[in-house]
Amino acid sequence: MEVRHIGSGHTETEVRALVVLARQKLHENQLPLLPTLVAQSFASELRLRRSYSKLLWEVLAEQYERLGFGGLNDADFERLCLARLVEPTSKLDSLRVLADLGLFGLTKNRLYRCLQRVVALNYRSALAEFCFRYVAKQGLTLVLYDVTTLYFEAHEEDDYRQSGMSKERRLEPQIVVGLLVNQAGFPLDIQSFTGKKAETKTILPVLGAFKQKHALTDVTVVADAAMLSAANLEALAQAGYSYIVGSRLQKIPYDIAEYQKTAELMNNQIIVTELSDRRVIYQYREKRAALDRRNIEKQILKAEKILAGKAPATKAKFLNLKTKEKALNQTLIAKARALAGIKGYVTNLKAPPELIIRHYHQLYQVEASFRMAKSDLKARPIFHRKQDAIEAHLTLVFAALALGRHLEALTGVSLKQLVKQLRPIRTGVVALGNQEYLAEPEIPEDIHSLLAKLRSGH
């Protein structure tokens, strides 16, 4: 026999309402024989005090713990992290988002003290460790690295926020951010650099710190052509990494040129050049070639318009400005056409070329993580001025990014769609006289299946 307390009534109306609620609880798993008319009986007495997205909060908090982030033992940081997942906004406006989730008590002063703790206690290092432990359970043999730039709503530079080569073609001061993820795009580490830092100079500090911290021995790193330099490849090999790096084709490779003398490249054809300590794998794809050829023709047309005086004399790829009279650079055009559709990959990994190419194409996972960080989590623009505040902001985004990618992997739906589905399912607080009662929401069947995926963990 189970005894459950429903509430206390001080008037006849309240007592009658509690009796009805008790009967509903008694038969909550049974279908009613006749329609319940409780709402009609007490409509004038019941008041909805407030409603909030309790289910959404519980789902996010459960997965936060599953990743091990509860090990930080900081409820304020957890609230800021989950609020950013629900509705990315300013730190202060997060208080409004938390109130909509039914959470109160995080004040402006507590918020700022939390951000100070993030840097002082090096939360990022702890979060990176939690992320690594989570990924290591599934096995880690491939890591992907890329960089992006984040700009500031400011006009003056300092030693950290500097103008440089912007991926977003912005003129404002910026910082360079390096992100390391696993093969599925789950973040493993994030570091920031001054705005003028060259991309090629970022990969070794990030990978060096990662390898030293986790004592890794057999990991392959994948990066795009922006990271390619002889010094980087040598340093990666000396550090014990296998690598797959995109290759910029500045000239027609010898093996490609020799083949093209007697035959045309076929779709998906692969040609391998063996070097002393690495291989360069070239692949031709007809789809890529068609796109390259269209772009070549556009560049030629632009150059011809300049020559004909139909367009202003600006820089054009195939326009030769070194001669006395401007003319099309036919040598450069021929080279571009010969390279159309060809992509190069440099590696020291002893594996089939098809596998090397497939691993390289996993780089889209880093791009997907950057898109989530920038768009869904609103990592940019950054309004903080001091470096510690900026680092705290990046740490918060890093934690939210890990949780967001984890949620997407579990459910198969985007983070934005997940929040959109769960946020409207609201728990109500109903007042009857001086008493308050929780009114639990009715959960649709499709949401039950979504919750099952989350709870199963796969």
C-alpha cells in the first residue's frame, strides 16, 4: 500500500479539488469511463501562476552529467552553458533564458564571479579532459584540426585582438581560434591566438599540448592545405603523429603531366607520387573538374573585359601585367586547365589511398562544429575586451559545443530542432487558493521516442 500526500485544503472548495486530484492520481493509468468535468467545476478558482520548460532543462542537465561536466562542481557554470544551448544570447540576458527554464537565483554578480572562476581554476583544461575520456571509450585514432577567426565589435587593437587575415573578410580586430575534434566532430580542445597569428603556426602548439597531456602514441591528424609546410610535416612526424594534409597544387605534378601526355584522367582516378618520407596522393574527380572549368572561364571573361575597357582595371587572375601591353596569361590558363578536378593529399600514413582520401574528407566535421559554434551558439561577434573574459567566453562555447554535438549524435536531429521540439512542452504551476500545484505536461508520442534515444545513450 502506498500513501501519497496531495496537498492541504483550507476551504471546502480546496478540499473538493484535492479529492478530485487524488482520485485522478489513483486512476492515472486507467482510461476514464466518463469525461472529467473538473476544469468546469473549478475554472473560477484555478490560476496559472507560471510555466517553464522543465523537461528541456532536465534533458540537457542529464546529458551534461553524462559527459562528466558535473565534475566541475559549479552549478552557475552549468546554468550558463545550458542556457547558451537553449537560446544563445549575452551573458546577462541568459538570466532571462534561465527564468524561462524555471531557474532563478543566478544574479549578475554571481554570473561575473563564475566567469572569473572559469579562468582562475582553468575550467577549459578540465573540460578537455572530460571530453577526452568520453571519446576515448569509443576509441581515438583520428583527430581533425582547423582554425577560424572571431571578430570583435571594436575598432582599436591591443596585444591580443589584432587585425589579420580574416576568414569572414572583416576589418575589425580579431583572434584566431584553433579547434581539435575527433572523427565525428566532437571537440577535444580549443585554443586562441592573436589575430595576426599565421594558420600554419597554430597546429603544432595545439597538437603538442594535446599529445603531451594524454600521452598518445598512435593518432593520425588531418588538416587542410593551410597547415601544409615542410617544417610542420617534419615536426608532426618527429612528434610521432601520422598525418593527412591537403596539398596546394602550385604547378602540374610530374606524374600527372606524364600521364596526361598519353591519356585523359578518368573520374575518381588516383595517381600516387612516392617520396622518401611521405606520399602525395592525387585524385581526379569529374564533378570537381566541371566546377573548376566554370571558374576558369569566369576568370578569363573578367580579364577579357578589362582588356576591352569594359571593366575597371583591377587585379585579375589570368591577366599578365608584366608585359608592356596587357594580355591574357596563356601559360597560366593552360596550367589551370590541366589541374582542373585534381586534389592532392600529403601523408606519411601507410594505408590505401582511398582510405586516406576518405579520412581527409572528414574535415567537414570540424567545419560543422565551427558552424554550430558561430551560428547556433553565437560565438561571434565577441563583445568582451579583456583577454581573461574572452577566454572564459570561449570556454563556455567549448562546453556548449561538446554538449550540442553529443545531443545531435544521440538524437539524429539538429540542436536547434531539438530545442524547438522540447521547449514548448511546459510544466505549469497552478494556484488554488493559497496552495500551489504542479501541472505536468502531456508529452506527445514522437517526443517519447526522442527521449528514449537520449536515455539509451546511443
